[in-house]
Amino acid sequence: MAFLSDTLARVKPSSTIAISNKAREMKASGRDVIALSAGEPDFDTPDTIKRAAIRAIEEGKTKYTAVDGIPELKQAICDKFARENGLSYTPSQITVGTGGKQVLYNALVATLNPGDEVLIPAPYWVSYPDMVLLAGGTPTFVEGNMQTGYKISAEQLEAAITPKTKWFIFNSPSNPSGAAYSRDELKALTDVLLRHPDVWVLSDDMYEHLLFDGREYATPAQVEPALASRTLTVNGVSKAYAMTGWRIGYAGGPETLIKAMAKVQSQSTSNPSSISQYAAVEALTGPQDYIHDSLAVFQRRRDLVVAGLNACPGITCPTPEGAFYVYPSVAGCIGKTSASGVKIVNDEAFASALLEEQGVAVVFGAAFGLSPNFRISYATSDAALTEACRRIRLFCEGLN
Ligand SMILES: Cc1ncc(COP(=O)(O)O)c(C=O)c1O
């Protein structure tokens, strides 16, 4: 009898975590490595939020909580959805989990049966397909490319939906491409979804606040209220408030789905950390200037990285509309040989030779379902980004 499950055999470990670990090991062994692989803000969590957590500890708010969130946090989330997204939820339509990741996973485990398909636009966040597989479903894909700004069209969506499609996962601004759909572009997609009443919408709004050049944010249930009864709107505090380690994500959706997700959570993690939940209340209800200040920094870094990469022979880097990632194409480098003799057969070979030869860790595009590309997370200092771009340029100039 096999010890490990058949399901696990179908799943890959997260490539972004694997590459970040490799970069950490190289650094520990004395190599000079710039890691641009992890998707987390380099800023510290704002002090007001830290203080709320310390208060929670001192006041003894250190016990198990209600499975899917304390009432104060659920109310703060309802208020946030109403204030920022024009969405009207009651606390019974809200769930809180250990990161957006657990919320997404709970939703998939609670709803997928063998044979159910989950439609995912590529390039996609690495975890979506594997979460679907772990939950017993089948991921299917619809591809955006550099020419379409890494977005999919209404026609592509229409053609990709099958009678087995249970969920459509929508992520804007996107990890890894930084693509963000305008309200009109999103409306074209929601019009298609209206014609398919059995398809549910999983909107991953994690990068909502990281939208550049004055663009306005829109989420599916807001753009098309008729979809709200089959939409789960997922968000979290990790990226918006530099709180990746606190592990708080949340979602609003129909009560039957929210209850089913709570059942999954009750038998897995019980509840997210009580202390982090109080910190999240402060994040959502306290001063919001961190969001504005960090956005300005990220936009400046985006411009720095886009210009730096477009100066590298063989690389084409479009300007993303949001998030803190760029997703350049390395089509012009494929087939060449690196200074130390590595044949660049694909984007994985590019990223691996770049790490070995120049000590810059990026994640290859195949991990996100669209090649030949790589992803840089520019949530790091201007100095590190400038040096990384210099090294990438050296690497590209050394290709023959
Ligand atoms: C698109 C997207 N969704 C969800 C998450 C999960 O975030 P967390 O679990 O930290 O809330 C991430 C994190 O990288 C992400 O990039």
C-alpha cells in the first residue's frame, strides 16, 4: 500500500516558495543573491496595527475564537466591502481564514466534486491549479498573452466554459502579470458569465489597493450585481497592509457557501489566530494612509524595473497596471547560450542560469502557465532593484 496519497502525487510544491528557499540557502552559504521571487511587501506592518495586536495579547484575547472570525472583524469586513466596493454583505455572509490562501482552499474543498472544472486564466497565481487538484477538481485554462496585456477576452471566456465548469477564477490586479481589468473589460466578462448560470465566480481581489496611474478598482459582484448570489469575493490584509506573516484573509459570499466553508475550517484549523484577527480589525478600521504611501513607492519601483528590463537585450517588459510584479518575455533569449555555457532552452533554464551566474532569483514563467517569461516581485528596495537590473542586463549581454 502506498504511504502517500494519489492526490498528492498530482500536486507540485509551490515554485515561488522553492525558488525563494534556494535563494535563501545560497545566501546562507555566502553567495551574494538578490531574491526577487517572494510576493510580499518589504515594508514593516504599520505600528497602529502592531499595537492593536499587543493590546489583544495583554487583554487576554488569546483563546480559540468563533470558527470563521470574531464578530468585530466580520463587521469591519462588511463595512470595508460597503465602503470600498459598494458590496452589501451581512456578517453571516463573511468568512475569515488563515490567509486568503486558506479561504480559497476552503471554497474549493467545500464545493468541488470529481470531474468539476475550475477555469483559470493564464498566466495565473501558482497555487490555483494545485489547490483545485488537491480539492479533487480539474483545472482548465484560458490564456492571455503579452499582446492582450495578459488579459482574456469575452470571446475566449465564452469558448472556454463547458457544462462541467463550476468556478471561474478571476484575479485582478494579477499575480504574476500585474494586469488589471478596467470596469468595461470586466463588464464584458461578467456579461458572458450572466449567460452561464451554473458557473460560480471566485474573485481574488488580493491586490485591490495596488492599482497605478489613478486607475479605479472594480470587482465582479460590483460590476454585475446579478452575479453576487454566485460570487465569492476574496481579499485579505497580507498585501494591502504588509501583513503577510499574520495570516488573515477573508471573503464575502452567499451564506450557504460561507457555512460550508466554515465546516471545512472547523475540521482543519479551527480558527485564524485570535491576535491576528484583532490586528486585522485595526487594519480595516484604523488609519489608511499606509495604503496610499506604499502605492506611490510601488509605482516608482515599477517604472524603475520596467525601464531597467527593457534595456536588456532579448527582454520585452510591458508596463503593468497593478500589483507589485512584472512579467517580461524572454523570447529574444531562447536558443542562446549563457556566458558559462548553459543553453537557454526555455524560461526555466533562463531563470536557473541567471541565479547561478548573476545571483538574481526570479520565478520562471512556466510556473504561472505562460512562457517564455519570468516574474519579478519588485517589493524590495530601489537599490536592490537597480543592482538586479544591472546584473540581468550583464547576463543578457553575455548570451550568445
Ligand atoms: C493572487 C494571490 N491570491 C492570494 C494570495 C494569498 O495571500 P495570503 O494567503 O497571504 O492572504 C496571494 C499571495 O501571494 C496571491 O498572490
